[in-house]
Amino acid sequence: MSWNHASHAGFGGLPLAALRAFEAAARRGSFQAGAAEIGLTPSAVSHHVRGLEATLGLPLFRRLHRGVALTPTGASLAAALAEGFGAIAAAYAAARAPRGVLSVSAAPVFAGRWLLPAMEALRREGIELRVELSSRAADLDSGACDVAIRMGRRPPAPLVAERLASTTAVLLAAPSRMAGRAALTPEEIAEGPLLGIKLIGEFWPRTLARLGIPAAPRREILSDSMEAALRMAEGGFGIGFAPEVAVQDRIAVGTLCLAHPRRFGGNGQYYWFVTRPEAVAQPAIRRLRDWLQEALASAG
């Protein structure tokens, strides 16, 4: 491709490719460094610059024994181009910035810990989150929501699921129940009341078995949601449980304590970021996923 054809294929006949090559070489102080920045060879950059000089009828560089130096005309043009290309880059970045409204479904415990901070952070970037608090699996296929945070081994195909965090559970009690101790004995935990979740009815029998407690009828209070059970645990009404990643803040501020040092669950159980295949590449959805992954990784 000739210089004339390549460099004049721009707005109003401006030789944009040549101007870009010149600006990079001027800013970096050499044809080689400028070429590396914009993905050309030094000879291609030199060719562009000579074409500009021929068009303008003025030299832009002084060729020295160990490099090049801008002439006054070259310095003036380089400064103006740097400002112009900077404005173009800023406008392009703003146009590419993810924005829009996303409907997100998540369990109340996860949403309270992670989605509410995400709402504040992403609003500043032009993304509005509409959060639906539900412990049940959202219907993404119907388009009722854009993203769901689900807990399990892996949501079924054809949904796209990306892992966010492990759901390994911890046992929890109010500080008043702990009475300053680091842990309760398995027998004290079994005395309960055990704060259970209807959708996870197998948790307490399995956990007590792992603690070496014989199977027997137990005092158990069942709730429709984990958030309701955690509020009862905070009030001192029993022993609760939750994924550790969802209650780190409550443990940190002291409204809940670890009732036992062991972790339970696991076995491939995770929080998943779930969306439809055709929506996974949307900028706003990618930005929410990235924000959650970074926030959860830093908290771990």
C-alpha cells in the first residue's frame, strides 16, 4: 500500500496514519520506540514522516548521528497532535465505558454483603443495579433478570456460569452465647436451638455427624431465608451457619462469632455468576463480574 493511499484515508483528507506515526516518534524520541508503540517497523515510521515532510515542505526532525531531534515546526505539530490524540482517546474510552441498567438476582445474605457495595461503586461508572433478593433460582431464560448469583456445584447448561467464591460454611453464634470463649463444644452446639434453612434441610444432620454427635431429635428453628436465621443468631436465639464469604463483615464487627473452628460443606459448592450466553459479553455485565471477582479475591 502506498504512503499516499494509506495516509490520506482519513477524515477530510488528513494523513492520519502518518500523523499518528509522527506523534509517537516525536513523543518517544526515536523512530524505533515510536514504531514499537504503534506496532509498525521503524522504516515504516520513517517513511510516514518523510511523506509528511514532503507534503508540508518543511523538515519535522533533524537527523543526527545518534538519533533525531524535533525542529521548531516539528515540536509545534507534535504538541498539537498529542493534545488532539489525547482528546480522541478520552472520548473513545468514555464511549466504550460500560453503562446501563442490570437486573441482578441473589440471596439476601450475599446481596447485603457484596451487591450493595457494588451498587454504589458501579453507579459512579454509569451502571445501575436493580437487585432482586431471593433465595430461589432466578429465571434467566425468560429475561426477567440479567444476572443471577447462584450457589451450588454448577448451574445447568446453556447458562454461562463463572465461579466467584467457595461456599464453605461456618457455624455462628452471638457473642453473648460464646461468653468470651473461642469455641463451643460439639455437645453445646447440638443443644441448639439449631437455626436451619428450609432449602438446606440436610445441613445440620450432616454437620453434627461430622462433629461426632449421635443422631437424635434436636431443637431446630427453620427459616425461609438465611438472613432471617442469621438475625436470630445475632439475637442469641440459637446456633446458625452461613457461607463464610457472606458473613466476614459481621464477624469482623463482632455481631457474630465463630462457634467452632471447623469449616463445613465445600465439595465443589460455590457461588456462581450466571447469565445467558448471548448476554455474557455485554460491557456492563462484564464490569459487574470483574468488580465482584476483585472484591471477593481481596476479601479472601
